[in-house]
Amino acid sequence: MNWIDPHVHMVSRTTTDYEQMAMAGCVALSEPAFWAGYDRSSAAVFHDYFNHITTFEPQRAADYGIAHYCWLCLNPKEGEDMGLTREVLAFIPEFLERPTVLGIGEIGLNRVTKREMESFVAHVDLAMEHEQLILIHTPHLEDKYKGTLQIVEALKRDSRVTPDRVLIDHAEEHTIDMIREAGFWTGLTLYPNTKMAMDRAVDIVEIYGSERLCVNSACDWGPSVPLAVPAFAMAMRRRGHGAELIEQIVHANPAAFFGQCPKFVIPG
Amino acid sequence: MTESNDNACPLSQREIIDTYFMENRSRILDVAAFLDRLERARVKDAEDDFRFRALREAMQALVGDSATRTKDIQMILSDPKTDLLDERDQQSADGAARE
Ligand SMILES: [Zn+2]
């Protein structure tokens, strides 16, 4: 089965991971800009990072027949620094023209502070000015509920935002209602400990249906599994769901969301 | 035997138990051993830890008869204060709210 992983951080994975993902049926993936594990010291580092994910990673992926796309931003973990946010936002537009950039992301909130919100709103504003798709990161653990609530409310306040051009990621049982009721796309992150276990993701499909729903590995330098999407497909089969429904969630849905950007070519 | 509803799991109760009993048997023993370990701790210095309190409350929800236990426990483990913080206090989340 061909699948797309809509949320991966391949800068922190090996070429062997690309190879194994390709062998397991991965045809495309998208890499949102994220945190390096520490707060970066200057805007120049972001410039290098954006270069990296728009040149080096697409080439590494192409060597295994995988289409690599990406999203640009200053990550919510660094959003407390408005000065740095402004410096980075100033040069994002020059990268938006590159052939594999799908939009602005993963933007959102981390500890759910006033300055993080200011940085988030500035990113949404940039996305709207340049007619970009948006990929949203919702906060972790005890911060997820309040962060998702604040993000959804902020997006509703901006009349330029069309919900079907926004995917809100890392949803869980207590945040999915507000995301879907507002009409946004939902992402489920399949992590071993901190987010969504495989069978809970299958429960969500059974309870809410598969419309506007994607699943991802969000694999990065932390505990995470690059083959989480095919593992989800297996968990679906084990539960008695058919190939058509599985294909919709792991391929057709992400292709439909990304396909709103004319640069995204639906891979074979 | 009763049949149900729109958002049903395609497996019967019998099939769910046949498939998932073993892994959940193991999980509940892990939780029990974790609680025993806390009892055996060299020093009992965290009886009132906010994470321990949240887990105890979550275990009450687990044995209740709600049909939305997962969501209920998610909310027990969430910060009930939804306002924006004035300043970032720390970079990472703890898994339960401090107060
Ligand atoms: Zn991420």
C-alpha cells in the first residue's frame, strides 16, 4: 500500500530511514520546520535550516523515490522571542517560492503564553498575505487542551482563514471535537508514549469517521517511529477495517490537503 | 447479546477480548507494580506530588462507568486554566497541571 507521512522531521533521521520508509510504501512526506532541541542563537541559523529542508532533504528523499515537501516557520518553542520571530518572518517570503514549500508550519503554541500567541498570529498573518496553507502544532500533554482552544479561537477571529486550508496536528480525544466542529483538518500523531497510541487512533477513526483526517509519525530525534503510518494501517486491518478506508486515511486524505497547493504533485 | 450503533467498533466484545486482553493484562500489572514501588520507596517524599494526585484521580475515572473514559482522563491530566500565561515558565510540559 502506498502511503504519505504528512509530518516528519527527516533532518534528524538517517538515510536508512528513508530507505526503509520507501521499501514500506512511502511515496511522499512533508517536513514542517521545528525546534532543534535547543533555542537557536540567531536568525541566520534559520536561514541555513530553511535551505537545508528545501534542497538537501528533497534530494536525499528523491534518491529513494520519495517526494519531499516542507513547511516554514519559527517553531512555537522559540515563539517567546518576538525579536527573533520578526527577523525570521522577514526572510520566509523569499523561500516560499521554492518548488517544494507547501506553506507555513508547524506554527502554534507551546506553553501557551502571550508572546507565543503574538508570534503565532504574526505567522498566520504572513500565511494569509502570501495565500499559503497552514500546518498547526498543538502543545504537549497538560498544555494541549488550553493551547488547542486558544489556537482555534484565534483562527476563528481571523476572517481571512478558510478552515479547509488549515490542518491542526497532534489532536487527541479531548481536542478533536473543537477542531472538527470548526471545520479544520485533523492530524493524529502516532507516538509511542506522549501522544496517540495506534489503537486509540483507530478508535478515533471509528468514532469520528475518516473525513479530513490524517495520521503521521512526527518522527524526529525523540522516541518516534518512521514506520508509524504503515503500523497504523496494520492496526486498522487487525481491527477489521478494509483497504479502501485505510487508503483514504494514509494516502488520499493527505494528498487532498496538500493538493490545495499547486506545487504538490500526487505521487504514483 | 445487544447490537449497537453508528460509531461501533467492527469487532464484537468477544473478538476485542480475544485480540487485546493479553496486552491490557500486562498494562494493568505494570500500573499495579508502579503503585507498589511507590509504597516501597526508600523515602515517602511525594505523596502529594501533582502528578501522583492526577494519576489517582485518573484511576477513579477508569473504574467509573462513563463511556468516554479516555477523554475524561485526558481532561483530568490537562491544565484547567485556559488563559494565556504572562511569560514562559519552562520549555517542556510535565504531563499534569501543577495546581
Ligand atoms: Zn513536528
